[in-house]
Amino acid sequence: MDGLRTVLNLVWLVLQGWLLALAYALAGLIACLLVVTIPFGIAAFRLAGFVVWPFGRTTVPAPGAGVASALGNVLWFLVAGWWLALVHVVAGIGFCLTVIGIPFGIASFKLAAVGLFPLGKRVVETAPPRDWRHAGSGVVRAAAVR
């Protein structure tokens, strides 16, 4: 299972991951220009690392994320989130036009939702399924929380 994730991540990196990571890094750099918007820059840098290597990882709500994260997400959505999500959706549609690209399209749609509202979330590793019947269950390893 880890070998398949690595292959998917490498293909993703070549096709789209580097470009999306560059977009998130640019958004992070712009956000870090002002002291008040540094939390947005940190969230953008965290997502840049996630979009480079998305297979085998997911996002979960961060403990203690409250009203400030919700308000920050609204501001993020208005300024940068919908642009980044639009890039993910367009890329996802393009990937889904081919049978081979469907896993990449699904990953792109998953990243679109994360790109809309990134504050108050953490990126964590997912455990591989026990067998083929449990594939896609999204079990999260508690020990691998970053």
C-alpha cells in the first residue's frame, strides 16, 4: 500500500503538485507581509506541504480551534480561498476526464474543500486499510499527528 501511495504522490507531484504548492506558497508569502495576517501565511505553508504529497494523508479539525479560526476562514475564503479552490476544481474536472486521472481528480476535489477553509485543521497520516473491503475508510493514526 505504501508503494502505491508513493507512486500516486510522485505522479501527482509531476502533474500538478508542484504548481499548487507554488500557489499556496505565494499566498503564504503575501499573507506574511503583515503581522496580523501571519496565521494565514502559516496555514498556506502547511497546505503547500499537503498539496505536494496528498495521498496517504488527510485533514482533521484541530483541537481548540474556535471562533477565531471560523472568522479567519471567512476572511481567507473572501481573499484567497475561492481562487485556490477554483484551481483545484478545474484541475479535478480535467483529471476526471480520463479513467487513469480519476484518483487525481478526487484528490484535487478533496484539496479544494481544504483550500476553502484551512484554519483550524491539521494534516495527519492515514492508516492503510486492513483489506480491500475497508479501503477508503480513512482511518487516522493518532500517533502520526503532526
